[in-house]
Amino acid sequence: MPQFHYQATTPQGKVIEGVMEAGEERAVVAHLHDQGYLPLRIALPGQTKPRGGVKAFSLPALPGRGMIRQRDLLVLTQELATLITSGLPLDRALSVLTGLTTKEELKKTVGQILRSVQQGKSLAEALAAYPKIFPPLYVNMVKAGELGGFLDTTLQRLAEYLERAQQVQDEIKSALSYPILLSLVGGASIIILLTYVLPKFAVIFGDIGQALPTSTRILLGISDGLRYYWWVLLLLGVGGWLGWRQYLATPHGRFAWDRWRLRVWLLGQLLTKREVGRFARTLGTLLKSGVPLLQALEVVEDVVENQMINRALKEVRVGVREGQGIAGPLGRSGVFPTLALQMVSVGEETGRLDEMLMRVAEYYERDTYTQIKRLTSLLEPALILVMGVTVGFVVISMLSAVFSINDISF
């Protein structure tokens, strides 16, 4: 019988380690849970990492991955969870799922996963072969569910996670849709005024250019610049955008930009809350699914997009490995809000870290949406005011030029 080397943490945050004889990882996980310990790492002697180590990860809370969108993955997970919960064997559930899926690429993928399972692979191993569809978060949760014998519960949690991520994304899109539409319509209207309407007046004022008011001459200059030198503006815009992307591609540039975003007025607070909610929900979901803490933290590092927060999480993982818990290293980073730190600390002390993390996620996701709604409610009248002032300035400048014709000596 193989011997597994394990690391675990007590409810008080103390890290313990040892060796346990067991037939498989599932037995080690179950035994540690029975003793009230939270698994950190489980590995065979000689392994530097637990089996199924984590690689690069991107949160599946994005509009889409290739031709398969997040919503497709959500529906697939919900259907698979329903079939497994109903008592169907895994291979039968995958076979039924192949017939339920209407998207051709997803149907083909599920069929290949079914063949892999029938050949003796675990579901997690079969899913890991398609990282563009099933990211490491998904694979690690499924693996933990298979090891712990609660795959149906894990799939339900995955479906809840993806559904909540989709809801948050839809709420933010809904809140921002009107201001974005208003900006596009207003910008297009101003460009039409400057490039189409004003040139008509320029013909009329062509012979009396010296008598025109200063505001009118400025507007006509801007109009001519847009009409004759639009290609220069386009080249400058494309060049600036490419240069900016190149700068952000460097570690120093990305870190500097992310640090500035967290410090800017209003926006920084909003981004911090959004990232804290994402961090808490992902880590809480992984821990609820039985993923060892250190392995879960490795996954969460790639969930958080902001590099300043990501660097703080790397320090958290080092602190957890040294037995310091999570709340202490998070507090030293100076990034996470006090309320979140207090709730995480209570979760560690009571042995309910996963539950408290989910509460943190709910609070900050709700607070993020509320703050976005508040900002957009202020942004909408501000945009209308700016466009009104701009259009009014154009109209007044043209009328001033018309009235100035009476002052010209013939």
C-alpha cells in the first residue's frame, strides 16, 4: 500500500505534515477531513507537487473561449450535474449529454471525453485534455469531487459558480450599456457636425474669414483637421494603442498600470472590490469542493487579473506554507479591505473558512454592482450635459459668425 506525504492545517491555522498509508488520495483526504484538518498538499514520496499540479489559468467569467462561450459551459455543467445527481453512471450521463448538446464543437468534445472515460481515465483527466474549454479551476474541482466521492455535489457547485459569475457579468454590462450607447451616439453626432455640417458654413464664410469670431475660426480649423488629416489621427491612435499594449505586455508595465488603477479615485475602490469578490468566491468554491488549500491558492493567483493583488496572493501562499494562515499575509499586503480581512480571520478561527469566503464574495459582488449603478446614475446626466454644451458651443459659434456678417464693411 503506497504512503502519501501530506500537509494540512488545523482550525487554529497551524500547519502539520506527515505520512499516511492509503490505497488512494481519496482515503487520505477523507481521513484528514474526519480529523478536522484542512488538506494543503497530498503527494507520493518524491513528488515535488501534488498530482494534478496547477498551470496557467484564466477565470471562466469571460464572454467566451474560442467558439464556446461561458454560457455554453454553464448549460453543459448544469445538465451534467442533473444527470449525475439523478443516479446515472458517468459514462451514461456523458452519452446522454452528447445528445443534449446542440453546439457542434461542444458535442464533439463531450464525445471525446466519453471515449476517454470508457478507456479508464477519470473525468478530471479527460477534461484536462481541453484546457481552452475546461480551465484548471474546473478540472481541479472535478478531481476533488472524484477523490472525495461527491462528484454530483461538486458539479452543482461548479454550476452555481459559473451561474453567479454570469449574473455578475450581465449586471455590469446592463449597468454600463446605456452610458456607452449614449457616448457613442453623442460622439457620432459631434463628428457629423464637424465634418459634414460645418463645411457647408465654411463655403459661405470663405470670403470673410478675417471677420469671423475666434470661436468660429477654431471650430473651422478643427473641422478641416478632421476632414483632411483624419489619417494622421488614425495612425497616431493605432500607434499609441499598439505601443500601450506593448508596454502592458512587460511585467513592469503591467504592474505599474495595475497599481495606478487601484489608487485612482473611485475607480480604484471599485476594482479592488471586484477583485476581492472574485478571489473570495473562487477560493471558497475550491475549498468547499475539497481542493487542498495551497493547491487552491495556486489556482486563485491566476483568477485575479490585477498584478498587484496577484503579487500579494503569492506572499499569502508562502505565509500559509509557513503556518501563518491567510488573514495575516492578506493584511500585510495593504490591498484587501479591512472588512474582508476580519471575515477571513473569523473563518479561520472557527474552521469555516470556505463559508466565510462565500459571504465575503456575496457582499463585495453586491457592493460592486451597487457602486457601478451609483456611478452610472451620475455619469448619464454628466454625459448629456457635456454633449449639450458641445453642441451648444458649435451652434452659438455658427450663429455668431452669421451675425458678424452685418459688421463687415462692403
